[in-house]
Amino acid sequence: MTVASMDGAEALRSEFTQVRTYINLLAGALLVYIIVRPIITIVTSPLRGMNIPGPKWAKYTGLPYSLRDLAGYRHREEYELHKKYGPVVQVGPDELSFMTNNAIRDIYAGPTACPISYVYNRFGNTGQMFLQREPRHREMKKRFTHLFSKQTLLELEPSLQELSGKLFDNVNAHKGEPIDLLYYDRMLNLDLAGELFFGKRFGGLNGDPGAKKFSHMVDFAFLHYMIRETMSPVLALLKATRSFLPLTLKDLYAKKAIASYIERNGRDSGKRDILTKMLVGDRVTGGKPVDDQVIQNECTGFTFAATDTTSNAMTYLMYEFSRHPEWQEKVRAELREADVDGKGYPMQLLRDLPLLNGCIHEVLRLHPPVMSGLPRVTPPEGATIDGLYVPGNVYLSVGPFTSQRNPEVFKNPDTFDPTRWGGSEYGTRDMQDAILVWGKGARACLGQQMATNNIRIMVARIISKLQVRVENEQTHDDMEHTDHFALVAKGMKCMLVFDDAP
């Protein structure tokens, strides 16, 4: 061996020794972290010394809970923990989960309602619904409330009717064969969102292939913002943000679509649609104009909030009808007795049909479009939640999937039973208080009446003329719940078969 090769070998051994040393140091640091972190957590936890029920690991780490969240089963973990430990459960060193109506009031709806947590930053602050600062949120919400007034809903009814008619035509064209109803429901709601918030439909119900691309943007919006929020230093360092992350609906579509609308119609076209009301304000209610950048943020947020949530509610209702043919027969009889087809499926008439609305209430209870708790945080001085004093800076939530299955409020909570909503008031006060599907208090969903009207019209058109059944047992597996902020059907499809109703 030459001197040069010996020197080279020695240098290589030296490099390996350095690498091994670094690995040992990292392993040692990791070991120290694993040992010391739980001790630090116990010492610094705002819940230290409080004997709150929950799994033992929750006092040291929230990692098991977070892993279930990433897997899409946080809602189920939350539900099972409450069944085991009771109405309040510690799920992390600084996090509690509640399930009672009193907790819902104290966290979300009362005068001492807790502020929203930092997790809303993951949405990129795209609109008033994600703003953390309460004064700013109140100011912005006032500017948008008029967009969803009763008068606006009446003005939008022709669009709802036309799009639900197109969806029926698509379903009717495939009678006797399996059809993915979830896909068509999503295209309906994406087209509606396009018309209302961007001045132009996406063309989903007409088979436009571009609509599916925008639908996927809605699907991955939360993931996009979560990655951008949590990994922004890394992405900035790599200068790979644009190549690593997909463009969002706002980045790719919103700005161009709104500019195109203004070019076609001007800012004050005299139209009564939602986008014009944002551009020029509302003369009837005194609503002020909104800046173009804010409009882009809001319209993107509204589209994200409306598309998947309403589509899921529609699809799960038809799925429940396929599992309970006796209920589709009862609702069909109610619709025919009211002559909804001959009268054009008017919103006002459908709103007063108890069986139809009982089924809608029940499917929203069992299959809430947002399943896990909307996170809040206690103020620095702490707060009393359902009689329990909780120190400051503790994360709190009540999950709709859990509260809407509270056995103290709902008898046989896992059973589809629309009769529980019977009567003109649609259930008891306790039942209504336990429903979190639309949120509560100042941050309740602005578009809930629009969404409910959309569901009523679509279901009435289909069930009055067609009967539905599942394609096969695989449909049940496909429709298993997974939870990625919004409800996502496990198979991301719902294969149903429609035939002429007797």
C-alpha cells in the first residue's frame, strides 16, 4: 500500500469516526430529550396537580392523540375516551375534551366564550371565519352577514333549483347502474360556490374536467395550509415552497375569476348576487364594500367551507335512505302528498315538511361534516367550563361527533331515528343545544340556511321520483368516517343505484 493510499484510508477512518461521534451525540441528545421532556412537561403543564380523568399518557404527551388525528380517527378516539372516562377528559398536557351542553355554552356560545386557538393559522387566515382576534372577527362578520339574509336566499333560489335539476338529470341518466353520488354532489356544490362567490360556475355538472382539479384543491386546502404554517422555515430555507406545495384555489383561481367578473359586469352591475354585494355593498342593509384582496380570501374560505361539508351531508342522507328503505318511502309519501314536484320544489314548502327535515337533522347529527372539536383556548386568567375551573392557556374543544351522540341527550345515540326530531320545533331544547354541526355563538356558520335549503331541494327532487339502494357491501366500507378537519368518506366515493320509484 502506498503512502498516499494509507493517508487516504486514514482520512476516511477519521471521517467515519467523526460521523459516528455525531450519531452518538444525537442519540444521546435524543435519549436525554425522551427522559427529560416528560419531566419538563409535568412541571410546566397548566393542568399539573389537577386530577382530571384521562389516559395516563395524556399527562406527559399529546402524541398518541395527534397520531390518531393524522390517521383520520381523532373523532372516534375522542368518543371512546369520553365513554370510558366521562364528560371531561385530559387528552394532552395542556388539552381537554368536553362533551356536555353546559361545556358547549361555556366554550363556544356564552358571554365568556373562549377565543379560538392558534390552529386556525393553518388555514392561512383566509377570511373572517379563521381570524383569531375577536374584535377584527366581529368587524368582518358584520360586513358579510347580509350576504346570507333571508332576502338573499330567496334571490338565490333559482340557482339552487337549476343546479339540483341538473344533478337529478345526471342521476336519472344512470338509472339501474352504479353511480358515485358523492362525486355528483360535490360537483353540484362546487358549481354553486363558483356562481355565488366567483361569478361563474366551475362546470362540474356539465362534465368539465377542470372542475375535478379545483375540487382536489378544496380537498387538500387544510393540508396545504398546515404544511405551510408548520414548515415555513424549512420551505423558505429550501426555496421550494412553490414546487413543493400545490397551488391553492385562491392562488390559482380566485384573483383571476374576480377580475374577470369585474371586467364583464363592472363593479356595480346592479345584480343582486353575492359577489356584487361584496364589491359594492348592500344598499338595503347598508353593508359596506369589501376590498378585492379581502374578497379573494373570503370567497376562497366560503368555497372551502361549503363544498365538502354540504356534499357530505347530501351524500350521507341518501346513503342512510339506501340503508333504511322504510324512511325513503315515508319521505316520498310526504313529498307527493305536498305535491312538491308540481309546485317546483319551493324552499318555503320544503322547510315545513317534518319527515324530510327530521331525516336531515338526523343525518347531520350522525354524520357531522366537521367531526372533531373546534379548538379554543382559555384566556390567561382561566375560565370555568361546566363547573370546572380550567387555568389559562389550556386548549379546549367539544367534538360534534361526541356531543351529538351524548346518551344523556339522545336515546340510542348510534341509531338512525328521525322520529326523535318530531314536532314543529324539531326536537327538545337539549337536543338542539347538543348539535354543533353549524358551530355556536358568534362563530356559527353564516351559510347554514343556504346549505340546508340546498340539501332539501336536492333530496326532494331525487326521492320524490327515484328509489335508492347500495351497489354492494363495499359501499358500507367506503362510507366509513375518516376525519381530516372535515368529514371524509374512507373510500372517497359512494356507489349507489337508483331506480324509478313505485
